[in-house]
Amino acid sequence: MGMLRAGAFALVSAMVSAPVWAGISDGEVRIALMTDYSGPYAESTGQGSQVAAEMAIDDFGGQVLGAPIRLYTVDHRLDPEHALAEADRLRREHRVDAYLDMVGSQVGIPMQAYAKEHGIAALQVGSASSTLTNEHCSPVGVHWAYDTHALAAGSTSAMIARGAETFYFLTVDYSFGHVLESDARQAIERNGGTVLGSTIHPFRATDFATPLLEAMASGADVIAFANAGDDLINSIREASELGILGSDTAVVALLAADDNVQNLGLYTAQGMIYTSGYYWAYDQQSREFAERFTKRYGGVPNMLQAATYSVTMHYLRAIEHAGTDEARAVVDAMKALPVNDFFARDGRVRADGRMVYDMYLVEAKPPQEQNERWAYLNVLEVIPGDQAYRPLEESVCDLVR
């Protein structure tokens, strides 16, 4: 009897001292950051998003449930075919557990379908299309940071509340731009405004003079830019050169980030209004994260970089909560756990995978008002998450029904 007890004790001791990988496949949690390192969104994501993901992994302790966490990085080049080929390689060669970021809706949408097919978590950050949690929703997909509905509803509704009645769109010609304009049109019409017209421009256009002149000729109260990255910067620069910024016509960027304002310079960007899901100088929590990020990266985090940290941390917490890295179980845990950090106060992940949290209506300061390095914005108002994001009762997502 004593020998049996001793043997049992030795077995238990061995089990306790050995690595506990519970439901961790292959004894390692593997995350693939697939983002833009070389294209028009590289400054908004790229190396900064990699730093944010690495910080989250380090802050979590480098392991979860006793298993190490490995980060792979890929430049998807904003090319859907290349992105899918790399996703397939990462699945076959490295058996990754999650794809992270996937900036660009032309990449994010097919990537989400691929992840669903192969049971891999899709942690969407930089792709803006609201269809990711509507027509293209997935039981293994979550959408952080923002979406076209929140951006459109926030900015256009706020402009109408300020007295604007008519709008004209300058829209980039791919899925992101078309969905952003569509969501904005719905918000405008719902709030009693009128759309006077829209001009489509090619992705990575070099000349915006003609569409801008058409927008000015319409007499619209607001010119709304449904583009992003280099397209936004170049179109805003030309709007400034044409004298639109600072005129009676308001300029609204439906998707902008702090680094866009920095690249434009406050003299050019001043007065530009947009909706953001994060501002580094908003409060003490956001400032503390920005200080740590800046020490590693050399500049303050923008919305997408901060969101990359937030979703990575929440994903790792969900693995710990679920006791496994199996994608469906982890995403279910992400939906069950509250989101409350420097990025999102009292956020929650809904049944459709949309993380709902408060957004901010911001305005680029005049140069004379900047009293701190990188402090480019004034927060005009806080937009409650329930007002910013599409109501679930309007969703066509199967997960909601």
C-alpha cells in the first residue's frame, strides 16, 4: 500500500513539474501578423503593428497555459492572391493558430473566408469593411478597432448635428471605398441629409484635381473622403492647394489616423474632422501605453497599432480562459470576456464578432494650438459604441440569427 502511495505521489509530482500544455496544439501558440510593410498602409500598420503585437506577447509573459507564444510576420503587399498563398504556407508549414491584422478589405475579406474554412482565428484590425461582421461574418472571426459603419455614422451624423445638410463623396475604387460610401450614405439619409454626388478614383491615384473640382462645383456643405493611406494624404494635400481646407466647405476624412495628420502637417490638416477609435493623449491609461510604445518604436501609437496590442492581449486571455487554442472555443471565450483596457473602456465582442466600444470625433488642431509633441488632435465628442456600430437587429449575420 505504501509503495502504491509513493508511486502515485511520484506520478502526480511529475505531472505538476512537466510543462502543462492542456489543449495547446503542437505545444505552442502561433500567431501570424499579416500586414502591410511596404505599401500605402505601412506607416499606419507595418513595423508599428509588429511592435504592438510583440509588446502584448511580452506583457502576457511570453507563454499561455505553459506553452510559448510565437509571432510570425508577413508582408501581404495588399495583394489578395499573395496574402492567401502566404496564409496557406503558414498553415501547412507552421500550423498557425491565428491570423492577425490583415489591413485592407481586399485582403481581410478573403482571408476571413480562408480562416473559417481551416478553423483558424481571424483577428481583424486594419480592414475596415463592416461586411466582416455582417455578410462575411465568421464563427472564428472578430473585428477590432473600427469599421466602415462606425466611421461613417460617427462623422456624418456629427456633421449633420452641426448644421451640414449636403454631402459629396470622393471614393477609392475597391471594396473598402464602396462599402464606406454606402454606410455613410445610409447614415446621412437616416439623419435627414442629402448626397449630391460622388466621384470614384483609382487606388493609389496620382491626380485628384478633377474630382475635387467636381466636388466643389456641387456646392455641398461637406466633402467626404472615402479613401485612406496615401490616397487620403494626397487628396487632402490637393484640397488644401485648391483652397478647400479653410473655406466654407467642411472636409471630413471617413478613415484617418494620427500619422496621416503628421504626414500632412498641421498647417495643411488643420480643421480636418474624422472619427477615431483611439487617441494616445486621451487620458492617463492611453498615455501610459503610448509612453511604453514610444520607447520601443520611436513614435506614438495610432489606432491600428494600439488595437493590435489590445486584440492580441484579449486573444491570449481567451486561450487561458478556454484552456485551449482551438479557434472556435477561443473566439467564443473572446465574446464571453469583457474588454476593458487603455484602448476600449467597457467594450464587448458581440455574437457577430464585432467588438463594440466608444469612438471619438476628433479634429486636427491649428498649428498654434499644438502644445505637446505628437498632440495633433482635439477630441470634439465621445460617440457611444451602441450608436456608432450597426445594431444587431439590422444584421444579416447567421451567427446573430
